[in-house]
Amino acid sequence: MKISKRIYTLDEMAMFAESIAQTLFPGFVLCLSGDLGAGKTTLTQFLGKAMGIKDTITSPTFTILKSYKNALVLHHIDAYRLEGTYEDFELEEAIYSDGVSVIEWYENIIGSIPDAYLSIDIDFVDDMTRELKIEGRGKYETIVKAISD
Amino acid sequence: MIVLGFESSCDETSVSVTKDGQCVLSNVVLSQIDIHKAFGGVVPEIASREHVKGITVVLDQAMKEAGVRANDIDLVAVTQGPGLIGSLLTGINAAKAFAYANDIPIVGVHHIAGHIYANQIEQDLQFPLICLVVSGGHTELLYMKEHYHFEKLGETQDDAVGEAYDKVARVLGLGYPGGPIIDRLAVSGKATYKMPKVETKRAYDFSYSGLKSHVINTLNTLKMKGETIRKADMVRSFQEAAIEQLIEKSILAVDKHQAKMFVVAGGVAANSHLRKRVYEEFKDVVVSMPAMQYCTDNAAMMGIAGFYQYQRFGLESSMSLNGDSRLPLK
């Protein structure tokens, strides 16, 4: 299942993140794509907040993976630097764990991504407005409906 | 006291021999930067493998250059985190093996403590001090009232300053690593593009995501209008805005805490514009910025930091020492 959603403000992005947080389960995989500056880390920050994480969630570009301890652990992965690598065994340990994995630039490690996942592609419309394309594969199909309302 | 230092948190494999927390007897650094350039950044698996290949050679050379034998070493210090976990583990395992085989105490040291103590190589740290930590993964202000006592005043709420440099360089098609490339190109440009004033909730926090997005938005707008992008002017405008944010918050921290010394640490300490602005603005306190070879990752700084950590806390680590990709600085 695939839907589109337009987000006009940061508040709307925060609300959208809260609706995703309602659907999380251990082992949840959320894949994010979109150009530099589209708002992938911003969405992750809101999601982390909605999950109850108190730490400041900062860009994981440099260390590739940052894990935040919580009732549901959040693994924040950024594969931006991994262009051309296809898969990474070290990251698979996090992705196939009982935590929640949010993976930015997941296309770069597509070989390490499970068959079922939720993907959100963030497109620039203008400085503030973003067009989200949300797609669920496998058991994530029903989640798309839950968060689109 | 002679310390054997190991560093392998990112893309440099390094081993050092230092004496009494100041004197560098040897500091051998093997860089993988040319290998990672092909990918536009560090690739964790490749990094781990290259560290494994290099570590024993680097260790042998560091011992030889310093003219020491295993039984001269009093302490082993190794980067425990933060960093890429596979890379960290190579250095940690080599350090543990050496310490175990030769029955020498070992301490796990925070990478940022190393960057701060790179300043101790040239002159004694004077307290209280304010330290600005700036690199590809960090942007933070610390207060130190004495040796090995770190109090975090503020940090980036999104991107690190070095990361913003890398990403701006990438969208402009300038290559990797972005810091030195932008720094060189900015010299020939003028700050003609308007950059946004960054607001953070807390006075000592930083934010670079907005500045990065602004550059990207400006580029998109110019492209749509079919206007030419003056790259040198763009990076000059970006660099001035990026560095001013560091300077402003540092001035505030130094004044409020009546610091005797202002210290800059981390890879971005090599930036020429930052160095110039620091010398212009901080005339009433002692200023310290590491020598160029100690700005980037190296084991000498880890050995120095390890010495002071050992002085203050003694042995907190043991053979159970493990890597931690998000180790907090305490």
C-alpha cells in the first residue's frame, strides 16, 4: 500500500511522527529517503521524542549508527556515507534486533534491509512544505492506513 | 611515566609513545582517507579491515621511533569511544593484547578527551578553561575547573559543524572531505549570499541543520532561475556564518565562567578562518589550539589524556574493557 501526504509545518511533522510512534513494535524498520536537508533527521527527532527518549537525537552521519536506550531502543542509522557498499554486516546487528531502526539513505545498504519495512520518501515542495510518499511492505501495509488518517 | 597510546575510532590507525602527559616520543598515524575518498566518506567495514591490516605495523614503528621496549611501558591508553564500533574494537583488542601479554595496566579513554588534551602537548592547560570541541561528529562547549573534570555547557541539536561542511561541499560538487576544500576555496570568495541567523533554545547549544538547508534551498532556487552559482562566494558566506556561531557562543561561555584559558579541539580546529577569528576575539585569555598534526585523529593525544585520566581516577578499566560507539564524556 502506498499513499502521499503533504506536510506544511514542523508541528504537522511532529504530529505525523506521533502517529507512527503509536504503531511501533520490537523489530520495527522505518526506511527514510530524500535529498540532503529534506527533513529525515528532523522526522527521526520527533519520532524519538514521541517514543519517550529524553536524549538529544543528533545526526548520526559521522558515526553511522547511534543507539538510544529506551523501553524500545531506537537505532538511528545514516547510510549517507555508505554509497556503493550495498550491505553492511555490522549494521544488520541493529536492524535485526528487538529495537526500532530508523534508516536514512537506506538505498545505500539495500542488501541489509529486510523484505518487510515501512518507507517514507521526503520530497521538497518549497522551503517549508514537504511531500511524503509512504509505503508499507509485508506486515507494514496495514500501518500505512493507520498513519494516513 | 611512559604511556603507549592507541587510536582507531574512525579512519586513522595510530599508535604513540608519550612521557609524563606532555612529551611525544613517537606518534605514527596511518590514514585511510585516500581509500574512503572513493566512497565520499568512511565505510565501516572497510575501515575495520584496514585497521586490522595496519595496527601491528604502526605499533612496531611507534615503539622503534620512540626507542622503547615493552618493559619500558607503564600504562596503555586506548580510545574506547565514541566512533565506529568495528574500528574501535581493532584498537581496543590490540591494546588489550599488548597490556595482557606484558602485564601493564590499561585505561579506556574518551576520544574527545584526547582531542582536548592535544592542547597539553604545546602548553600546560590552565583552569578554569572553556573548550570548544569541533569536528565531523561533535560540536560542543565544555567547562573544565581542573584536570579531567568535564562539564558540558551545550552541544549541537542536530548536525555537527564538520558534517555541515562535508554536506555543503557535496551539494556544491566540491568533493570529500569538505572542511579543508571549503576553507581553501573560501579565501577567493566574498560573503555576498545572505545566511540565516541561527536561534537555539539554550545559549550554549548549536545548530547547523538550518544553515545546511538554507544553502541547499538557495542552490535550488538559483538553479531554477537559471542563475550561475558563485561557488567561492557561497562557501565564503557559509563559512563565515558557520564560524561566527562558534565564536559568539564561545565568547559568552568564556565571559560567564571567567575562564583563564580558551581551548579549541577537534578536526575543525585546523580551519584557517576559525583560527583567525579566535586570535582576533580572545585577547584577554590564554588561547590554545593544537598544532596542525594534532588537530586530526592521532594516538599521541590519547596517550596524554590517558595519563591525566590515570592520575585522577586510577584504573577504572580492565581486560573487560569494551568499545562504546556513543560513550558519554564524564
